[in-house]
Amino acid sequence: MTSDAETAATLDAVFRRDRPAVLATLIRLVGSFDVAEEALQEAMAAALEAWPSHGVPANPAGWLSVTARRRAIDRLRRDRAQADRAANLAVLARFETAEADVGLESETIVDDQLRLIFTCCHPALDMAARVALTLRVVAGLRTGEIARAFLVAEPTLGKRIVRAKRKIAEANIPYVVPPTEELPQRLTAVLSVIYLIFNEGYVASDGDTIGRPDLAGEAIRLARLVCGLLPDEPEAWALLSLLLLTDARRAARTDGAGAFVALEDQDRSRWDRELIAEGFAALDRAVQPGRRGPYLVQAAIAAMQSRPSGKVPWLEIAELYEVLYELQPSPVVALNHCAAVAFAHGPQRALELLRPLLDEPALADYQPLHAVRADLLWRSGDRSGAQAAFRRAIELSDNAVERRELQRRLAAVGAGRPPDRRG
């Protein structure tokens, strides 16, 4: 017997960790986003009823997968009398042969999530819809989390996802990894999705921890798979390098008490040396004459931050952010450039660069903008401005670790303390 609270906690953990894989397989078998999602929701409801009295199964994800498949089969059988009877029977046949197909699939492409990413990133969808749908379905991010990444209103993002699902159904887009010759035209969206999945895993939008290692690890795994599919694509290797070099620092980003630790204060002995070595090897494969993409520039920045000497070359990094902005002009890249300039040239110059960003409507509620501005004002001696900016950043922060760090800095400003290295 388990309590309802324990069951809910276990189910939430399983859902966050295993939902994407379970859902991806369901969608492959069913051929419908909506039917698969409804079946998985019904399986979760069944778990909430069954697990408290029968106990949590040894393989919770497997239990959910089997139950969801059965619910999907029941739904399809009920719908046999409808006009799409032939299609439903074909789906039922796929369910019956699914286990037999596993061996065959293992000889080609076995990763259902990778299939789903390429389905969601079909050229029939516009780029924003491709990325949004994949983040929702494959990564399991909530609509609000994706809306924040896109800097758009949540209802707008929700409608975009609904339209993308409808387009896939109406166009009868197949659930497959496309032939090799078709991969490049989908690559930009696929890499964007993997990058955003990692970002949510590295700095979670909300929660009590700084990140979600499960999501970050999943993004790295998918990046490795894409590199295997396209071994001569430099931006795929550059993205993998960026993710590896960044994730290598994960253990050092908080101290023993769970408090945030800035890059230059981190204990580098806690960095994952194997990931760093793999990251530099991937970077070597990404560097090709005449090829320069945004992920290569970001990987180069991450490599500079990963130097064993511990000295971060902020001047070079600031220059690389200028190059990145030429390749990928966006207010977020401009903000990152401001932060690098602050370390390279001081807060006053960075504040001058940041001033136009304050008029960007998309950044009005963007928490990092206010956090960066608060630090710059603090370092420039504007205590009252810094306090106001820190309060605004705290209001916009749903991540407990980030919020505690911002509150620490706000308290330091109020006490008249000078900015420390953590600030």
C-alpha cells in the first residue's frame, strides 16, 4: 500500500522522466498525436487509482506504456464502425506486430523520439510551429515554458501547437526519419529543438533545483544520434560540443547547500573531464574551412569558458558574441553580449549597450534581462536602480535556486556591500 501523496509524487517523477519516450512510441503505433496523448492521460489516471492499493510497479514506465497501449486499442476498436475503419484496423495490426518489429527496427533507426522529432520538423510546417510542437510533444515541456523561450504569449503558442498537429494529420505526414537526402532541410529545426530541450534541462523554468539533468541528458543523447545520422554536418557536431562542454559544469553550479555558484567561482575539480574531452573532440569535427554557424560560435565560447587555467577570456568571448549576433540577430544574443562586455570592459559600457533592449517588447517580462541589468547597476554604484531591477527579476523568476541567489544579491545591495565575484 502506498499513500495517495506518494503515488502522485512517483507518478509525477515517472511522467517527467519517461513521458516523451512512452508518448513517442504510442504516436508511432497510433499515428495520431491526440489519440496517443489521450491514451497516456487515461493510463496516468488508471495509475492514480491502482497504485495506492496495489503498490507502485517495479517498472512504472513500462506499466504506463502497456496500459496506454491498451487504452488506445480500446478506443480504436470502439471506432471501427466509423468511416476510418480501415485505417483503425491498420493501426491495430501495428500494435499486434509491434513487439515483432523491435528486432528489425534495431537494425536501422530504433529511437522513436528521433522519429518524432523529424516528424514534427517536417518542412510542411513553418519553423516556429516545428520547434514549438516538438518541445511540447517530445520534450514534454509545458506550453508556458515554451512560450517563455519564444518570448510570446502562452495562448498564441498554444494555438500554434494545435495548428501544427492538425497540419500533420491533414497532410498525412509519415512518422519516419526521412531519407538521407531529405535530412539537411529539416536540420535547422531539429537542432533548434535539441538546443531548447537542453536549455530547459540546464536552467529549469521553475522548480526547486537549478536544472533538470534528465532533460539535459536527453538532449545530449539526441544530439549524438543526429551526428550519427549526419556525420559530415559541422553544425550538428558544434551543437553536440556546446551541450557537452556546458553540461560538464553541472555539478559545480551549486554548492553543498544548493546555492548558485557563478562560473568563475566554481570548483573546476567537480567538472566532468570526460564530457569536456568529448566536447573538444566534437568541436574539432565541427571546424571546417569556410563553414561558420551559430552553434560553432557558441561552442567556441563554451570551450573558452572550459579552459583548465580558470581564467575566462571575456574580451574574446565578447567579440565572439558580436560574431554570433551577425549570424543570429536576436535580443537574447544581444543581452548575452552585454553580459560578456561587462566582464571585458566594465559595467558602464555594458549598460550603454543594454539600454536599447529595455525598449524591446519581447523582453519586457524576460527575467534574465532584469537580472543582468540589476548586476550592472550594482557594479556601477546605482544602488536604488539595482534594487528595483533585482526586485523585478525576482518577481519573474519561478526557479527557486535562481530566486534565492537574486534575493541574496538584493540583500547585499541593501546592506551597502560591494559586488562580490558571485554578484
